[in-house]
Amino acid sequence: RFGPSISQGGVVGARLAPFEARVMAANDYSKVPLAYTAATEEPPSKQLAYIKLEAPPPKLQAPRKPCFMRTKVLSAFLMRQIFKRIELYERHTEVPVILFRRSLRRLLDMFDPELTFDTECFGDESAGLTMSWADVRSGLDKGFTPAIPLSLPASIFIMFDDFTTSWMALVWYIMTNCAIVANIVIIVWASLKPSEETKSNLDFAMSICVNLFIFDYTIKAITVTACPIALFDESYMLEQVVPRERAVEASLHTTRWQRFWYWATSASNVIDFLSILPTIVNRIFVSMHLPLSSLRMLRLLRVIRVLRAFKAVGKWVVTLQVLGEAFYHSLGSIMVLLLYIALFSMVAGAVLYQQEGAAIDDYSDVPAAMVVVAERFIGKSYSVCSSMIGAMMLASVGMFKGIIFLLPINKLKKASKDSEQRFQELAVMRAQMDAEDLQRIQPTNMSWTSDLRCPAVRVRVFPEGTVSAQGSEKGAKPSTGMLNVPILRNEAFEAIMVVPLHGGPAQRGLGTRPELEVLVQWLPRDMENESYPRGELRVKLKGGRLFAGWASSHWCVHLEAPEKLYGSQASADWVSGPSSVGSPSPEWGDDAAHTFNIHWVQPVQQRDTTQADVQEQTEVDFFKVRVIELLEGLTRRVAALEAEVKASSVKTN
């Protein structure tokens, strides 16, 4: 027999840890995943659920990375973001089916217009005009997730650009990060005036790092022309799939030069280009001795890319992203401040030249006076440096310090609030997806297995000869456990359950706790109220594992079941015979079984109350029937009077 709650167990997903529940064949006890039973329309004969008590809850696992990514699978989280944007577009949680399908079509068109998907699997189950996220998730759980094949150039690009896509990408990312850190170490070491031999070794190591950076940038610059922008920029993809404005202006298809320009002008790639620019220029103009030593310091900017490593431990550092986006959205205010500084420096410099130029050398001309005034805003820079680059570096430090205090507070607060709200929404969506994924792998109506309020059978395991037939101890402390039983269910149930044991002689000095496998069968009979169970509970000992002792060690099991809620039968006892097989995996024969007659008696007062409620309900129903009969009689009389009036009027005419 197979209970309804077992046959409806969830199928294990690709990114989910397997649930502790398994199914076991009754003949050979071979274990197969629960998904096998759920995948079949009818459960195989003589297969029982295998439930492990006191097991840790299931945990989500990251999806397995391929060695080399050749297909992009649209994740459920990405689909949730798309559906969320459609909800905002429609300002309702129920969105038109045709709008969602069109958005999905636009998404696929950005990669390949020839790609197709099953439109029937994404729609309302009742064939309505609108759909909810539950309808979309149902289609995804059935395996209708669109998969986008990638060309070889696109696969190569994504390997160099995103380390989360494959193992090869992760290896390359670690190599480039090591080169970045080595580059910084070499620059610091070279500033300590090492010996000539050490300096030549440092130059050789530096050339290796630079060649690695050039190779990385060149490969990505060549292959990006064959990659849709949606492949490496998710925000661009979401904006194109569901535009914020209802008018669709941008084209879904981009040319090779548009892709390259979009990629090359992003901040991280500009940093990569500037870091290799001095070396490229020096190698092109070999005969020219250009002063590029200061430009080589731009390689230090690549250390910013190390921040991408925060993705490896889970999520980006939200605080850094919020601060960065706040400054990005406040660039207008920053430029206004710089313009004010320049204008005020010009006016103040001209006035100081007129008033103080003859007496003070710092104001000998207008440009010199402007520099002095500007340094009052941004700090000492040009007057204390011998090169323009050094002055610009100090000026940028001074401006950054000034901007921190001069930046309009309201603008920064608004930008920070908007950015933080967006990340909170993403976090809520991700938590929702995790909860849905966990729900997929947890069979329904099985919470009683871990509920402390569930009735339980106490299990005690004794060495042979240390327990009486009545369950009394003979000097030895037993190993104990609790077996939750489904006697509060008004449905038949049958499963093999594993009871972990605590302490006692069965516990080994080191290692995992011993476990006892039992077959539990529950057959309810005449249950009027699920709170007061009635029926037969049969418990059969199957075997154990990880028991202490040797093959000569045999074990007896004492069970205490709550046949009644009060009285002497509140803990009915049964003691098995000794196991036929000894440790570490004892086994019992077919006769090691006992049936407990569960009969919880409902209090008389509650029974009287229930009978009174039934009688009162019966009287109310009788009154309703009588009222309906009277109304029907009145209706017939009114109809008869109307007929008489009409007949008399006809005779009169």
C-alpha cells in the first residue's frame, strides 16, 4: 500500500540537495531515490517510503558547473526578475499571458531569432487570459526551461569574462587575480631599490603578468563581437525584454561594432585597457624613449577587479554596490561642484592678482593665483609636485575629500535609498526562489515526522538477557529513541522508518549513532475525529546498523506505544525476542512484530456537546425546509390568483 502523501513526493531538482526520504523495495531493501517513485504514474508494487527521523532539513546546493560552458540555461531567478518587471509594467500581480510570452520571445530573439519554446507550458492552468508567477514556476518545474546554445566564440568570451559559468573560467579567473596581486607586489618590491639581479627577475615577472593581461584583453576584444550584449550584461537584457517605457525604441539586434563599443566603454574594461596601454605603446614605438613609467602605474587600477572575487563567496558586497551606485547617480552634482570651483578660482584669482600681485609672488599672474585658490578647495597639489601626473593625483585626493563633505546630502540619501531598495527587492526574490526550491524537494503532509507534538512510540534497545518480558531493566541502561507514528491521520499509511538511537550499550565510542529500521503500518478504523485516533498500529522490526559489539552481540527491543491517552494503556509495552543476527547490523525474524490497538476515548462532555450541536443543526435544517415549503405554497397561491384575475378580465371584455 502506498499513502497519498508519499506518492506525491517532490522531484529532486538539479540545484537541490537530495531529500533524506528514500524508497525501499520490500524484498531486497535496495534504496532508490524518491524522485523515481514520483516520476512514475503509478508507484511500483511492494515499494515503501524510506523515512529517516531526526535528519537535518534539506539544503540548497549550487548548480554544478560545466567544464566549458556551451549552453546558457535561463535560471528560475532570471525568469522571476522578468516576471517582476512585467508586474511593475502592468501594476498587477496577474499579468496577461500574451505579454509574458512576448517578453520571453524578445529574450530569445536577442540571442537567436530561430530559437523556439513551448508556448503552451507558460500560461494559466485554467486557460485564462492572465497568469501568475505560480503558473510560470509550474512550467519551469516541469522542465520547460529554455536553453540557449552558444557559439564557440561566445563560449570562449564567457569563459574569460565570467568565472561563475564553468570550471575553466574559474581557473582563468584565479590566474588573472594572482597576476594582479603579483603585479602590485613587484611594484612595491622594485621601489625598495633591490640588486640588479633581483631587478631583472622582477622585470621578467612583470612582463609575464603584462603579457597575461594583454592576452586576456585581446581574446575578449576579438570574441565579444560574436556575443549578444545580453550574454554579459544582465541589466541590459532585462531592460530590453521589458522596457520601463511602454514605447519600444531600441533594437534587439546589435552589430559587431556596437557590441564591441558597448563592452569596451564599460568601466572595468576601460581599466583593463589603461593598464596595458603603456606596454603596448612602448612596444609599438620601440625606437622612441617615451616617459611611460608613470603611466605603468595605471596597472594598479586592475586591483579593483579583485573585488569581483566577492561573487565567489555568494553575493556581492551590497554596501559597496549601494555606495558606488549612489556616487554614480550623483555625478551631475559632482560636476556642478567642480564647475563652481573652477569659476570661483578664476574670479578670485583675477581679483588677487589685481590686489596682491605686486606684493606676493604667489599671485604674480592670474593662472598662478587661480592655482592657489583652487588648492584651497582641493588641497595642496600642483605647488608641491614636480610633475603634472603627481599634481593630478593629489588633486583627485583633495577633490574626493571635498566631495565627501560637499556632496548634496539629499541627493546622496535619495540615491542610496533607491539603490538599497533595489537590492532588498532582489534579496526578497532570491529568498522566495530558495523557499520554492526547498518546497519542491519536501513531500507534502510529512511534517509530522519531525513534529514534537506528534504521538510517538518510545524505543529502547537492550543487550540480550538484560530486559524482562514486561520491559523491566536488569541492570543495563538501554539505548533510547523516539518513533513518530501517524496515528492522527485518517488515512492508511505504510513506510519503513529509521530511528536514531541515543547512548546506551548500542552506541559506539566514536562514530555515527546507531539506527534501527522498523516497518510502520497504520490502519485507521471508525475515526470520527482526527484528534482521537482509532485503529491498528503495527510495528515490525527490520534491522539495525552501526551497532556496537561483535557478531555474538544480540539485541532486544522494547516498545511503548500510546494505545490510550489516559490509564494503564497510555503506554502499552511489547518486548521483542533477541535478534537473529548480531552486531554491527542486527536483524530480526518475521515474527518480530506487534500490533497496538489504538483507541483514544473522547471525553463524555465533548461527546455530549457534539451530539447537541448535531441535534441543533438538524433542527435548523428542518426549520429551513419548512420555511421553503411555506414560501413555495404562497408562490403557488399567488400564481393561481393572478390566473383568476386574468380570466375574469377576459370575460368582462
